[in-house]
Amino acid sequence: VSEQEVSFDRIFDAAPALVFRAFTEPDLVARWWAEKDETLEVEVLEPRAGGSWRFVNTGNDGSDVFSGVYHAVSADRIVQTFEYSGFPGIVLLETLTFDDLGDGRTRFTDTSVFPAAAAGTYGGGGGANESMDRLEALLKTL
Amino acid sequence: MNDLDSTFAALADPVRRAIITRLSAGEATPGELAEPFPISLQAISKHLKVLERAGLITRGRDAQRRPCRLRPEPLAETADWIAAHRRRTEDRYDRLEQLLHELKEPT
């Protein structure tokens, strides 16, 4: 049945620090994110926990907005959300890793999970359910 | 919730995914669908309601059996979305690879 996760695994012929820069410096992001015949405007790029990102991708068919929030940012890992204006309400949770292969190359992985899937895995746990019960009780009193 | 959203939410649960897999082999009654799981018929019935609301299954009119049938259209839509996202992202990382190459060896 339909997968709830999309992952990518690449070996880049560049050191992790350079790969990290390509994700976190607006000038560099603008050079690879959009397709060749499109332009990318990096409106917001705040690579730190709680910061956000927002790119406007303009092509012949008009503009698409991609955006998200950073949840964790370190030299070897970025955790962020990913949303696309074409499908509002669908929020991917994306984990990017930059592993140093020690020979000037980087193993890069991108694991994107649909939060509905993530909800399915923790929804059965006691903690989340208890919180929901308390929320429900609170709502009844309001 | 839009359609795609409710499809993802409906598929988030492992029991519901297993029900979909079972129904892809042909229609089945709620009782038959409950058999492989250590949960009550009532619990199965709740899962079936979620799947029905998401448009992933239809229920027969026969009040005794209420056989369930898979409705594959939303699954196809979800699969299309994921395929498009995968393709776009693969292309994007191809361009990243090219950029990293250029940064290492300025022309």
C-alpha cells in the first residue's frame, strides 16, 4: 500500500561543510533549487531551530511557494518541515543528514515523512493519548 | 482537510493499511477483515468508517454482510503526488551535485 515516506540517498563529491553551505546560504541555494528555466527568490532562510524558510519559485506557469520551519540545525543534520503552495495543508517532515566519508566526499540522505504517518506511529503511545484526553477535558470546560 | 490530506491521514494507521491490502485482493465483510487482528469488530468498524469517509472503500447495501470494496482512485492520487515530489526532488539534487562540482572546480 501507498508509502508514507520518501527518501533520497546520494554521495556528493564535496566536503560536508560545503554541502551544508549549499543548503543554508541564500546565494548558493538560489543556484540549484529552481529548475534551469525558473528563478528562485529566497525570501526567508533562517537555518536555526525555530527559524523558517520560504522560497518563491517562478517559471512560465507562474509562481510556487515552498516554505517550512527548521526544527534542528547542526553541521551534520537539518530537520525541517516542507510545504508546497500547490498542496496546502500537506506538511512533510524532512530530515537531511551530511555524513563525512573522510575522503572529501559526503553521504547525503533526505528522509521525508508525511506527518499523518508519523502521527500513526506515536498515536498509539500512552503519552500522546493522555495529552489528548486532557485537551478534550479542557475544551469541555471552556 | 483536502482530499489528499484525508487519504494520508486514513493511511497513517497500520491496521487500516492492512485492511486496504486485504481488500486489494477482493471484497470482504467486516468479520472477515477483523479475523487477522486481535481487536474487536467494533474497532474494525471504526477503521472502516475512516476509510469510507476518505473515499478509500465503499460498503455494500446488503445489511447483513455490508461487504467492503476498495476504491482505488484516492490511492492513485496520493501515489501521483508522491511520484511528482520524488521526481522534482531527484532533479533538484542532480542540480545540487552539479553546483557542488562547479564550486570545487571554478571554471
